[in-house]
Amino acid sequence: MAPLRDRTNKAGNKLIASNRRARRDYDIIDAFETGIVLSGSEVKALREGHAQVADAYARIINGQVWLDGVHIPPYQFAHGVGAHDPDRARKLLMHRREIDKLAHQVAVEHLALIPLSLYFKEGRVKVELGIGRGRKKADKRNALAERDVKMEMAKALGRQAKGRER
């Protein structure tokens, strides 16, 4: 098996999976760090870097936050009792006041709960959960155009700082 790229940032968090499409499809208003309830074989599979969060979403049911659509493939050495269901709903761990705040925002403002990334923090799996509003096609185009303009400006400023103004 080929070694996994080390995707560790300065704070020591190791990225497992990220939902890059979420930032394009949604205007992310706020983001929360949450814990997640996992079984042992799920954690071992995540340590190998196997997870898919592209089609995942979160829901609030009876005062609890549940994460659906995350695919964690079975750990290759877990058999029988130790194996897990790869597509099961997983409970997210948050404080009651945060859950109440999210439930109110989702109900009143018609927002969506989207997992932005899965990562290890101090040996524990964390989920970055974003709350956002869906973008329409024109909004996506505008966001891409703004990003391109910002990149061009940064490049021009960099060239100017180096004395190679064009």
C-alpha cells in the first residue's frame, strides 16, 4: 500500500476528508467543530484515510444532530462482529445550546447543515459542520468570477512588489 500524503496543518490536525463542493454550492454562514460517535473499526478505517463526505448532510432529530451520507468503508482486517455498516447515520456531539441555536436557524432561515471536513485533532475524529444557504447557478458563477479577480490582483501585487510590473 502506498504511503498516504501527510496532510497535517500547523495546529497538528490531520485532514481525513474534505467537502470541497460544499463551499462552491453553499454560502457558509458559520462553522462548528463537532465530535462524532464512531466504532473502533470506523476509526481504524479513517486512520488509513478512507472516507467520502461529498454527498453528506446533517439533520437535527429530537434534539440530536445526525450525520447522513458519509461513507466510511469497512476496515479490511475487521470481520464479523468487529465490522461496521459503511453508510449508517452517525451521531454528532455538540452542546445543547449549540444544537438549539442550529435548530432555530435551520427552521427559521431555511438553512442547510453541511459537513465541510473530517479530521483528527489530538487523536480524536472531529467534523467541521457548516451552516449555509444554497447558491443558485448565477451565484456560483459570480463567486468564481470574484475568486478569479482576487487571484489576479494578488498576482499583480506580487509582481509589483518584486519589481516586475507588467
